[in-house]
Amino acid sequence: MEYLKTGLKTVLGAPEPGHQPSGTETVERLVDRVNNSTLLEDRRDACRALKAMSRKYRIEVGAQGMETLKQVLELDRADNETINYALDTLNNIMSPSQFEEEEDNPQVPMNIGEQFTEIFIKNPHNIQLVLDLLDEYDFRVRLSAVQLLISLLTNRSKDIQEIILVKPMGVSKMMDLLGDNREVIRNEALLLLIKLTKGNANIQKIVAFENAFDRLFEIVSTEGYSDGGIIVEDCLLLMLNLLKNNSSNINFFKEGSYIQRMLPMFNTSEENEDLGWSPQKVSNVHCMLQIVRTMVSPSNSAQIISSCQKIMKNVGLLDALCNILMASGVPADILTETINTVGEIVRGDTTNQEFLGNIMAPSNPPRPAIVVLLMSMVNEKQPFSLRCAVLYCFECYLYHNEMSQAALVQTLLPSSSDVSSLTSGQLLCGGLFSSDMLSNWFSTVALMHALIDNSVQKEQLLRVLLATNIGSSPVSLLHQCTLLLQQSTKLQSKVALLMLLSQWMSYCPAAVSAFLKVPGGVGYLVNQTCSNEHDENEYLLQGLSAFLLAICIHFNDDSVENYSKESLKQLLIKRIGMETYTAKVTEVSKHELYNRAAKHPQMKVRNVSEVLIDYEFCRLFKVLEIQLPRDKAMNEMSGVCWEPHISFHTLVFQMGGVLIQSLTTNQENDACNEVAERASPEEGATLERYKNLIRQQDARLQELVAQVDALIQQNQSLQGALNDILSANSQLKDENTLLKAQVSASTIVPAPPPTVLEDPRIMQYEERIQQLNEETSRLSEQLKSTQDHYSKSMEEFEKLKKDQDDLLELFADQDVKLSEYKMRLISLGQTIDEDVQAKEPLTEK
Amino acid sequence: MAYAYLFKYIIIGDTGVGKSCLLLQFTDKRFQPVHDLTIGVEFGARMITIDGKQIKLQIWDTAGQEAFRSITRSYYRGAAGALLVYDITRRDTFNHLTTWLEDARQHSNSNMVIMLIGNKSDLESRREVKKEEGEAFAREHGLVFMETSAKTAANVEEAFINTAKEIYEKIQEGVFDINNEANGIKIGPQHSTGGGAGGAGGAGAGGAAGGGCC
């Protein structure tokens, strides 16, 4: 404050005694001084004072001084100090944060900086002014300009990004700052670029084009990679911005061999293990892991993912990450993120999956890394996020890999003799029946992932037997799961089991029949579906049960006597009813957690209670949800009622299905059964295969015919609709012309009023004009006739003149002759004077 | 992969002349008949061999639409080579060449090698611009000229490689300052100074930058 006071004193002179000028007045005088002073020193001092005032009197300085300060930037470029004050003042005015000085001032709105920013960028030229100042080498000016741009970007990033993007060399100028050898400026430039590149793909590409990755890796390496300070983190954050959702840049990163250059980041040397990880190192490595994941994220295109995965394996990045997994002393959150990263690097890439499967942990006895990971997953004491990560990693390990899926199931089968070593299958089974709810869920879902799109393993898993109690006969895994489903009281376990059974039984008639044979299984599902409890989670359970029931019907091969396809359908219609069924199934996709799970292969959960639905299950559900109701609809023959509210499409579908079903299914079945009875047992199997084939073909045929029918009907209805629309259209056209006619008729009526008012005058004028016109034409006619007249007279006059000339000539001749005669007469001696004299005056006339 | 040099290219020209198709043909050896509008700028890369040296081409394919012009201008400065493309079946794309050239000359470094390309040479029946006209334009403005077809791949390789040769020669002549990355040229991590003129300092810098590569 003292500084401020002395500053003011020097600028404003000593205050008048007894009168303390208010802030507003002072600001006003200062702005005035900047505007009007001719001396640079005065302007500079005033700017300095404004800067000092701008924290406490932000509104006043901003409102009155912004224009002036912009002018200073333009006109006083020669004086770095003044420019620096002006920039700092602008930065204070538009600062996104609240100053201490204004904390107790309620009149300053929270977003005051943003409001001033909005005013400032109304004229994009202002941004250009600041950008131009980046060229200034002076430390203070450059730094202030960078800081001002940071503030502006913080307040209105989208707008400013767009402005800078169209400024020639705008982005390039900022990139050049990274090369500034003054570290303060380079570091601020990093922050600026982080803000600049956030969410704008075009800017990201330009920054990458300007060799950003090279520069950043240079900085990272000179700062000591992961052991470096916050600057390393800033560099990595910028890289992350450049790569996130930007396939062009990812491609560039990959092609530019930058993946290799990340490697030193993950080098875990022995000496560091004892020192532990500093918080900064944790942040740095975390960022680096994020960068790796951006490249192999399942949301990228398959091509990018697979080529990045291969490179990561080839350059040893996967290896390095696996070393972190097995190293000791790694902080839990880094471990978690590393597990996720490793998962995504191996996901869907057979070589990498195999590599992960072969890694041995340095434990005693040595165990496969996968087993060690799964041990953490089913261990209650491990952190929740770590357990989620292991599940994700394991899912990635199984993803699209029949080998690893088979290997897992293999460990459960009786043939695997080695009992002493712990296997993944055993761990999962243990988790399945553990008292820990999360272990149940994780293990069930993990097991489920071994069955995805793998009909062989679905059947193999049916062979798994469990010895529950000593003495009692072993039961199958499926049997045990079904029992568990009925006994369990925990929502998560139930949902997990329903998901597992759905995955297992879909496209696998053998599993369906195994399930139908379990006592109470079907009854449980029916009861669940019919249950009438009102709760989001109850709805989910009911929906999942209905869904599983539908799977039992759809994939039923009629091998269980009491629960043939037909009888189950009847059960569903009679006990549950089609509408209830549809309503219940729809409930599943309405569940909040379903929608969240369906978005991304990795679960995005914040706490334990959100663990409920799995991504792959959502995919299965989406596919079957469309398929299953068709099946059901066929059965609705009796239930079809021609209510108007039933959509046309459904009706066609139902009818088509019903007709074909009645035609084909019965006949075919009868015929086949007859043949089957006659056939020998060996032929029976072949026959059965053909029967299946025929059934499948029939179903397909049925479907297609129904589709054709539906399409024809649809076409007809569309044609009808089109005709309707056409006629409606012409009707509307008619109406339109009618209205137009009316409008034009009505416009004539309302038009007169204004004319009526001025009528007399206008009429007068018009009359007058008429008169004048007439007058003019009359006059012009007159003029014309006069002209004619005149020209005629002129002609006449000319003629007369000529005549006169002729006459005069004649007279002259006569005169000559006369005088000749006179002379002759005189010579003859006659006196003729009188005559001549008398004659002369005559000629004169 | 190790390379001796890395060149940055840009591809410019009116919208729909086949810039992206040229790149796709060059990098992936395939043709995509459907015109998919480029938004902003897309990246592609390939390795070629010149004079027994591996050269990495990094190519930025720009959007031809006027709306993106200000964005694409940012790429001129850092490029060593530019392919300026027109469509031989559309006279207007040829007429706009002057504008493109002015733009490029104004924003790029003066040594940038520009290759003029008349694309779609497979559509002879619809030709509107004679080959001679393209040649004349190129001669007048000091460009290298070539007619290509991204569809049949005719001359596509040559277009990219000849441009690279031109740049390579300029490096040998010492025209390019290879230590300045803003020229769109980088020296590879394992490059020895034997071949290049004045590449001593550059090799050091390149070596440092590439440290840690396999």
C-alpha cells in the first residue's frame, strides 16, 4: 500500500488537504493522464499507478482504462517498461482468480475477469496486438504477454482458440517460445500451450507439426525424465493434450518413433526403489501412462491400436511396464494405472497377450504374473481401484483370444493334474463362492469373459465339476451357479451370476439344457420376472431374469422334456404375459449403471456400490434384445389383437411369423421325427445334424419371409402415406392459392387509407401536373409550329433576298445599258438630262 | 526405423483435386473413390530410398476448402516440400494455381521445393487442361511438373520421390540449413556426416535427439 501511495503522490501531486480522492476519481485522472500526456515519462508513471490500482479497483480500471491500455500497447511499443505495465494491468483486470484486495468487496462479481475478457476479445485485433508483443525479446514484456494470454485462455478458451487459429503464425509464435533459453518464459509457454491445445484438434495438429514432440522430449530428458520436476509433468500434460482423441497426431507420434522415446520414463532402476517415489515422480509416471493409454485406447480405430501395440511390444515398452508390475515399492495408484495400461497394450493382440501370459512373477514359488494379479483381485485387503484394474487387465488378456480363454477353462477341468500349484481357474472359483461380494462379482465376470464368442469353451465349462461337501457327489459348475443364484441375497452377486449364465447359455443349447435340468432354476427365473417390487435394482434383477428366460427359449433344442421351447413359451405367455415381459426387459437398458457400463470396456466406477454391470454383457444384451422378442412374437397368435396402437411393423411381424411358424415348424418336426425313428443310431446323429441345419435354415427363411412381408406392407403403407401427402399437398397448394388470392384482394382494401388522407392534395397535384403537362405539350407544339413558320419565313426571306439580288443585278445591268445608251445618245448629240435625273431617284428606291 | 533424413511435405490445392487420394495411394497403395472431405489437416508417412539413403517422408495433407485456408497456412513455414495439385478435368482448379502459389511463397521458407501436379490423368476424355499448359505454368514459375493418377497410381511414387530428390540435391548443394528444423528437414539419429555438406553440427544434434532409440 505504501508503494501505491507514493506512486500516486508522484503522479498526481500531493493530495489536497482534507480531501481524499475516491478510487474512481483517481482512476479517472490516471486514465486521463495516460490519454493526454505528451511526455512518455508521465504516461509510464500513470500506467504504473494504474497497475497498482488494478487489483483493488479492478472494475474501475477495467471500465475506464481498457481502451486506453490497448492504445498504449499499440502506440508505446518502443518503451518496454510502459508496455509491461499496460500488459500487467490488463492481466490483472482479466485475471480469472480473485485478488486478496477485493475479497471483502461484494461489488466485484465472481466472473469479472471473464466479463472483461469478453469485452477485450470483441475486437480480434486486440489478440493480434498481444501476439505481436511475443516477438519482443525483452524478458518482462514477453513474460507479461504470455501471462496475459494464459489468463485470456483460461477465461474464454474456445473463442480465443478460434481467433488464434486464424491469425497467421499465431500458433507458431507460441511454439517458438518453447525454444526461449530463459527457463521462466519456456515454462510459462508450456502452461500457455497446455491451455491453447485443450480440445482443439486443429491447434493440436499445428503444434505437433511445429516439432512439439521433439522439443518436449528434449526438455523431459534434460530434466531427468520421471525424476524431473513439475516441468516434466507439464511437458507430459501437453503431449497428452496433443494426442487425446487426435488420430492424426497419434499416427504422427507413432511414425515419428516417439514411442521409443518414452521408454526411459519407465526405467526402474534399483537404487530408486529404496528411496521410494516422490509425489512428483508419481505424477510424472502417471501422466506418461496416460499417454501410452491414449494411443491404445479401445476408442481409437483398430488400425491405430494394433500398430501401436506392436510397436510398444517391439521397442520393449510392454516389457518395461511389466517390470513395474512386478517391482516392489511401487505406489498403489501407479501400480493400478500400470495394470490398466498393460491391459490395453495386450487387448486383442495375440502376441502381446501371449507375452503377458508367459511372464513369471519373482515370487516363491514362481507363479505366472496373471495368477499373482488375480490373487490381488480376489483379495479383500487390496485397494478397490487396483482390483478393478486387475479385472480389466484380465479381460483384455482374454479379449478376442481363444487360446487364453481355453487356457483358463483348462485349469478348471479335471484333466489338469497338478493340484499343488495355484491356477487362475481355482482362484476364480474360490472368488465365485467367497463371502466377499466384490470377489464374487469380479470372479464371475472374469469367468464370463472366457466364454465370449467362444462356443467351444462354453461347452467345455459344462464339464467342470465341483466337490462341494466331502462325501456328497460332485456337482457341475453350472448347477452350483444356479443354486447360488437362488440362495444369494446380495444384489451384485445375483446380477453377476445372471450375466454369467446369460453369456454362457446364449448360442449354446447344451448349456441351456443343463440349466433347465437344475431343479428350481426355471421357477426361480419366472418368479423373479413376475416379482412386483419397486426399486431400480429390483427392476434390473427382474429384467435380467426375463432376459435369461428368453435365452432359455431361444436357444432351446427341446432336449429337456418338461421345458421344451414350446412349453416354455406357453409358460412365459401365461405366467408373465408378453407385455410384462417386454416391459421388464426394457428396464435393464434403463438402469443408470447399465448405460454407464455400455460406454467403455473399462468400468468407470467411483465406489464399490457402482460395480454391477459389465461392458461385454451390455453388448450381448443389445444384440439379443432385438432378436429375442421376434421369437416370442411368433407365439402370440392367440394374443394378437388388432388394436390400433400396436405399431404396424410389429403386426406384420407377428402375422408373418405366426403364419410361417404354423406352416413349417410342425410339418418339419413331424417329418423329421418320423425319419429319425426309422433311422439307425449312427444315421441318427447325422440326421440330427441335418435336422439342425434344416431348422436353422427354416428359421432364417422364416425371418426373411417375415421381413419381406413387413417390407411389402411397409412399402404399401408408405405408398399410401405418400399418396395422402401428395393429395394433402395439392390441397394445401389450393388453399395457398386461395389464401394468396384473398391476401391480394385484401391488400387492395387496406391500401387506400393512407391515400385517402392525402387525397385532395394529391388530386390537386395530379390535376396540376396534368394541366402542366398539357400546357407543356401545347407549348411545345406551338414552338414547333413557330419554328416551322420561322423556317418557312426564313426560306421565303432567302428567296426574296435572292430575287432582290437578281433584281439589283438586273438593275445594275440596266443601269450600265442605260448609261451606255445615254452615252450613245449624248454622242448622238441628244440632250436627255431631265430624263436621266428623273430616272435616277427611281432606281435609288 | 532408422533414417538418414526426414522431410516434411505438405499437399495443397483446391478441394476435390485428389490430394488425400494421392497421399493414400502413396502411403497405403490403395484408392478410395468416395470423396471424403478433409477437415483441417491429416497426417501420413512413408519411407523411401534415395541415393542408397533411407529418407522418411512426413506428409501433411491439407483441406482445400477456403474455410480452412487460414489453418493450412500455418503449415507452410515448416515444410521442405509442397505438392501443388490441380485437377486436369477442372479448368478452374488450374486457374487458381497462381493464388495458391502466391500463398505458398508468402508463408513458406524460400527454399521450399514445389512440385506441380496435374491429377486425374486417367480421365483423358474429360480433360480440360492440356499437359502443355501445365508444363508451361511450371516452367514459368520454376516448379517441377508431373501428371499423375491417384486412381491408377501412375506417377504417384515418382511425384513424391522426385520432390524428395530435389530436396536432397539442395541439401547436397548446401542450400538448405539442415540444422534449422523450421526448414522441414531433420537429420536421422544414425546419420553419418559423410554424405551431407556441412552436416557436422546437425549429426550431433540428431544423435542427441535420437538417443534411446533402438
